[in-house]
Amino acid sequence: MTTPEAEQSQAPRPEERLERAVRAAEQALIEYEIAVETFRVEVENFSRLHDQKLGPLYVRIELLDAEIAEALAARTGDPEDVRRAEEARARVLPIPGVEELLHGWMDGHGLFPEAAAMLTDQPVRPPRRVRPGEEARKLYRELARKAHPDLAQDEDEQQRREEFITRVNDAYARGDETLLRELAEEWAAGPVPPQRRPGRGEELYARLEWLAQRKELLTLVARELEEGAVAGMLRLAPDDPDGLLEEIAGRLRADIVRRETELADLRGRD
């Protein structure tokens, strides 16, 4: 028969309950960080792909609009048409000091060859995928769960993990499966971090408070991502964002054809 004293001795100490709570909070935070980072990479890649694939098409449409307005103004001589033509041309003229806004598909002399090729359906270097491959995502998640800095208490070990996880994040953002495998092997062969010694109750409470604050910061980051225009586009086609861009590009090309026809018609009347 178990005596009350024996039952009391078998009950977990308050520090043990706190340690379990801290470990559970650490794992939950890591999973949340993985989800936020995965979404961030997806949003950033989609944004880059959007600019690379659709940017030249938008520029072509604006140029055609300016040429159409100018052709109409030349035909009518109406002051209002002239004003509209000047405004349309001003919208496509380079703005001093903001050339960096056009990096990647236009320079001071016009469209880059790659951008022009996109407009004429010529083969070019394919743009980056919106999402890293499934294997890359799996490797990233495994590494993040094993090497996350939040799992360490020692400052030197935290620093080592932060440097390592930065390399992991960079490889994941590029979708580099080979490098992620190499990093997994490197981590497996690396030093085994020392076991965290049980802390005092005050330290454990402080750890829980820090984890809660970190979760709040990540929630703000996730909210900002979700409320952005790029995320809104992704929600339109969560399973095929690449296909969504192809659909938009098709509509823009059709708009270009209509404008080119309109411009040719205006010029043909001269």
C-alpha cells in the first residue's frame, strides 16, 4: 500500500512541471517560426517572380498607352488630348534617383534582352519557382527543429546555432536541396550541444515570458505578411501560384495585342 509520504515523493516538483511547460513552449514556438519563415519565403519568391514575369508586360502596356495617346493627340490637335498624351508619356519616363525600382528588367536604354524575350515569347532563363521543392521544405523543417537557437541556453551554443540556421535559411530561400542535405550532414557530425541543466523556478518563469514575447513578435510578422498585396494574390491560387501568374500574363499579352492593333489603326489613318 502506498503511503501518503510515498505519493508525495512521487509527485513532480514544481520545477519539473515548469521545465515541461518550457519545453512544450519551445517546441511550439519553433513550429510557429518554421511556418512563418516558410510563408515569408513563399511571399518573397512570389513577389520576385511577379516582378520578373509581369513587370515587362506592364511596362509594354504603359508605353503603348503613351504612344496611343500621342497618336490621337497628333491626329486631333485637341488641347485635352495633348495634355493626356503628355501625362501618359510622363508616366513612362525614367525618374531620376529611382532607377533601382526598375532593376532586373530595364535599364537606361530600355528593356533588357531577357525582358524583351518575354514579350515576344522567346525562350529565356526560367524564373525562380514560387515555392521551394517538397524535399527542400522537408529538409528545412528537420534542420530547424534540430538546430534552432531557442533550444540552447548557453550563449556560445546559441551563437553557433544562429550562424548555422542562417545558412539553412539562405539555402531554403534558394530551394537548394543539395546544400540543405550537406548542412544536415554537417549538423549530424557536429558537436553535441550540452544538455540544459535544470534552472531555478525564477529562470524558468523568465524563459516562459521570453517565449511568449517572441510569439507575439512573430504574430505581428505573420499578420503583416498576410495583409500584404502579395499574400492576397497567393490566396487566389494557393495550390498553383505559378499558374496564377501565367494566367495574368496571358491577359496582359492579350491587352498588349489590343493596344498594338489600336495604335496601328491610328497610325494607319495618317
